[in-house]
Amino acid sequence: MTLAFSLPFSRLLSGIALVLGLSLAARPAAQAQPADSSLTVGSKKFTENVILGWMAVDVMQARGFEVAHRSQLGGSRFLWDALVRGDIDVYPEYTGTLIQEILAESGGTRSTLADTLARYGVAMTEPLGFNNTYAIGVRADLADSLDLRTIGDLRRHPELQLGFSNEFMDRSDGWPGLQDAYNLPQDARGVDHDLGYRGLVNGSLDAIDLYSTDAEIEQYDIRVLEDNRDYFGTYEAILLYRTDLPAAAEAGLQQLEGRFSEQTMQGLNARAKIDQVDEPVVAANYLNEALNLEATAETPSRMERVGVRTEEHLVLVGLSLGLAILLGIPLGILAAKSRIVGPGVLLVVGIIYTIPSLALLAVMVPPLGVGQLPAVLALFLYSLLPIVWNTYTGLNDLSRPLVESAEALGLSAASKLVRVEIPLAARSILAGVKIAAVINIGTATLGALIGAGGYGQPILTGIRRANLGLILEGTVPAAVLTILVLALLEILERTLLPRSMRT
Amino acid sequence: MITLTGVSKHYGDTVAVDDVDLTVEAGQTTVLIGPSGSGKSTLLRLMNGLITPTAGAVTFDGTPVEQASTHALRHRMGYVIQEGGLFPHLTGRSNAALLARHLGWPDDRVDARIAELTDLVQLPPNRLEQYPSELSGGQRQRVSLMRALMLDPDVLLLDEPLGALDPMIRADLQDDLRSIFRDLGKTVVLVTHDIGEAGYFGDAVALLRRGRIVQRGSMHALVHAPSSPFVEDFIQAQRAPLEHLEE
């Protein structure tokens, strides 16, 4: 009885502490943040690159290194920056991409490439053996009916729908240059590389960009148009690594040099994309055969995978939401109490919210690197708006007679806030926390794009491999987590609020 | 006890209180009466510094209200309003004890004072653990009075404390309130628009109209020597309902 009036507030604080504590306790040891002594491989978000990434993992593990794989991180520039920054130690790349795109300013050529790389503290293996150039593909039946044989033939049919991967749309060696080289009249749309194939097959797209080693070329009976003006350069696959990579690890990577013909790679891609074999398994099977390695791909059960992703997701959500509650409520109070700072606070959190979540995640990477930290920070900023605004609104909408009664009693401003105003606004504040939680859990799936793991990881893989099961492996637990968190907050609300304040 | 000298309060172009001089005598019950919008509640809120005058001065016990430490000053003035004054998230006991808790009273002192006040305002003790929404209107106002009396203030400011109650309960509470005021010897300022209530409580009555005091004195003087046709009309208007029974 003695603390009856201040109880709701202290309960709120202990509730927040509980959420933070839980998420810290759930923090996985080495899952997303490899220790300094271990090595990290990165890979781009398409199947071939992921397979090569796993192979780099396997050959270095075979030499006794502890290696983590941040798979399907993003595009070329993202991986390059992560390598130069030291977030990752190795990733598979293509010579053409380096010369035409990443190091274009340096004006280097294939012969000077190694020297140019050295200036960034980066080295490369000899070519892995295959050339995975860009190509333009159309459905075979369309190619036959319109007599399309070369890229230039597209000029005769301005009505054709072109859809290119987003990276290809922007690259200097991509669509802008291609359009110039062949004087093509069409406008192109940007689509995800893997969705492009689906668009082509279902007829919504007529021509897409592809990689010449893509497994889908055979699977979907796609005709590759001849690049008779030699627009696309050579894209020899190599492994890029930091020059500070231990020599033994480097020797491991060199085992992969010259191992892959275009046919071999297309076959491996088909194993993963068409036969739906997991990339680590594809990689290990091949290496065990070709190099006599004894690599074993860890194939955790679905439950184990969900368990790991749940831990990662809980860390992202728990930390960012906990921080947003700890900071958002005071900011909301400030907004309600200060005529000068208040409008500014509301505006700033509002503006933050208008930044697309993907962009917010991306801008966190240059200063913070890849991993969970930038994702937590972005999610925290994203969760502020509902908490700040609901706290502000809750405090501003208190009934005048009640506020005046508190004033007339002669309570200090702090006492009035803690004993009267915050408890009265608690329902509104908690509603803001619930909205923030739902937004946060959903948005956290995007964290996988910057190496934060979580439920977004199987969703990304699932989209890439057109595997509904994997997509559900991310979306279903995310939905369940949302329900559980809302139930938890509901229980919190019931314990926190006196019976007179419940609905 | 409380002195208002040439006090005016403007809200933009609206004049809520217009050049009022008023002295509230210690130990007396002063009733402010008048139609809606006549400025009586504004006057009350000027007395405890909830609002500051546009012109003129308000003093409490010789100290200008606007210069005094408002917190200390308000601890010496209990304040009860018509409705909605109790905090819905606190039980009756916690509402009444709120200020003492804020001031850091030890538990036993709080409990003793609550027991004393429960007895004084005749609230059934089991009602103390109920929330305002679970109390009747009359019980709510008894708790409000406990909260106002918690620190044993010199002055009670009551803004239509009985206005929302039905007649039977109202009469009951009127009796109780008057005996409490007399027993405790408090200085009371009561705002009402009910002429019967004014007569029942008031040692001194001030009738307001459009922010000005039209007549001041005893209820007897107001009824029998109205200073203007308005005073006469105001009193007549409230007697009218019973007039046909007086033949």
C-alpha cells in the first residue's frame, strides 16, 4: 500500500529492464559477430556467389581456421566496401565488375588490376576458371517468332518489355551503356534478379539480364542474344581477399584457382536453384570430390535454424525497442512540456520515419560496418516515432480539471508528472509501444540485408531460390513473435495499470 | 486572510473579472454566487494562483500570491472542484494521501491522518480502497474533501462542490460540510449558483455579474435589500419553482 501511487511507473521501468535483459541474455555468442581471431567470408545476394562463398569457407576451414559466412549481404559495392573496411576478409568477385564498375575511376585494365587492388589493401586469386558475363535473354518461343538473334534485333521491336536487375540498371557497364551501344528505344524497369526470371516466364517481361552461368537458362529454355558488338566485357570469377589474410588461408583459397569451367558452375548453380539443395551442401560435395577435402556442410534442422534466427531477431528487436522505449518516452515528455524544443522533437522523429527503412539501414553501414549494430540503431530510430508521438499526445490530451487539480494541490512539476500525468497517459504510451513493436519486428527482417541475421535471412534465401518453404520459415516465426510480443505487452498493461484504467 | 485589490483578468478581448475588490475574512465562509460566466470560478482560481491577474493584486495572509512560493501557498489552501477532480488511477486512499506522500510523510502519520479524516467526512472506511469510478458522487466529494484537508490547510476553496449531486445526497452533504466548517473553524470560499446553498453556508455573500461584484453582504440583505433590479431578478429566478406553493 505504501507505494501504491508510484507503482505503475516503477513497474514500467522494471518491465523495460526485463525486455532489455531478455534480449541481452539471448545474444548469440558467435553467430553474427565473429571474434577477431576468426575469418569472415561475404557473398553477394545471388546463388553462384553464395556457393563460391561457402567454398571459400570450406577451404579455409580445412586449414584450421574458424570461418563465418555472411551470405547474401548485398551488391558489389556493398561487399567491396565491407572488404576494404575489414568487416569481411574474403568475397567472390568478377574481374569485369572490378574494372568497369568498382575501380572505374582508377582507369585500370586487366593487366594492372592486381596493382590497383593492392592500393586498397586487397589481393585476388588467379581466375577460378569460368567467365560469368552479363547476357540478355529472351524466351525461346519469342526469339523464334520475332526472329531475335542478336541484342541489336531488339531495336526492331520497341514494344518489348525489358526488366533488368537493379544493379544492372545503374552500373556503367550495365543498361545505360548497353542502350547507347545498341541504340535501343525501350525503357527498362528495375527488378530483383531472381524475380526477373519469373517475370520472363510468366510473360510480364520479354527480355532480362542474366549471368551466363545461370542455371535458369536451360531450365526455362531461354535464348541468350548474341552480343555482336562486344559490349559486355569479360567477367572472370576470382576471390578477393584482404592482404592481411594469413598465408595459410590464402593458400587454401588458391586451391580453387582454375577449378571451374562454365559448365561446372552452371551445374552447381542448377543443383542449388533447381534441385533446391542448400548451398553449403552443394559447395562441400563438390570440394570433397574435386579437392579430396573432408568438408561437411552443417545442415541444421529447420527447428535449429529457426532457433538461431529467433535469437538473432530477438536481439535486434529487444535492443532497438528497449532503447526506443527508454529514450522515446522522455522525448515525448519533452515534446509535451517544452513549447520551444517540443515541435522540433516531433518533427525530427517524423522525418526519420519518412526515410525508407531500407535506406535507413544502408546509411548506417558506412560508419558502423555490417552486422547487428547498424541494424539495431536503424530499428531504434524507426521505433521512436510511435512512442514519442503517443507519449506526447497522451500527455497533451489529459483532462484539464485533472491537471488543474494536480496543480492546485501544490505538487512539484516532477511529482505531478510522475504521480499523475504519466500514469494517466500510460494507456496511450503503451499503445505507442505496441505499434512500435509491430513495426520493429516486421522491419527487422530487412536487417538480413546488412548482415544482421534474423528472420529476414531465410526470407532472402527463399526469394533468391524461389523457395516458398524458406520464405515461410522467416515470415511465420515473425508473425508468431509479433503475436507473442503483443500478448506480453498486454499482460504488462494489465499488471501495470490499476483496474480503474483498464478497458 | 485573502485580499483582492482592483483585480482584473482578461482573456484576449473577454473580460472574466473586472476590477474586483474583495476581502475574505479568516474563519468565515464567503460565498461567491452568480450566473454562469459571471467570473466566480475565475476569482477562486486567482486566489490560489492557478491563474495570475491581468491587473491588480491578490494577497494571502499579507503575502502577494504571485510572489509567494506557490507550492507552499497551495499547501495552505485546500481546493475542491465539482467533478473530475479525483485522479482515476488512484484509490480513494491514495488520492487523499497523494500530497502527504509527495512531502515524504512517514506511513504511520499518513495512515493516522487518513483515519481521522475518514471519520470527519463520514466516509465508510471500506470505500477508501475503491477507485473514483467505483464510488458514488457523494462519496467522491467526501474523498475530495479529505484530499483538500490532508495537510490541515487554513483555507478551503470549493468550486461548486455539490453541483453534480442529486438533491437528497446534496442536502446530506450540505449538513455535513457545514458542521465540518464550523468545527474546524476554517476560512472557506465557496462558489455556487444556488441561492439556497449560498444562504445555508454563507456568513458573507458576494453576487457577481459579468466579472464584477454587484452586491456584497449577508444573504438577508441580498434578499430583503437588493441593490439593483438584477439582484432582485437573480433571487426571484431561483425562488420561482416553489412560488406556487406559497399561497
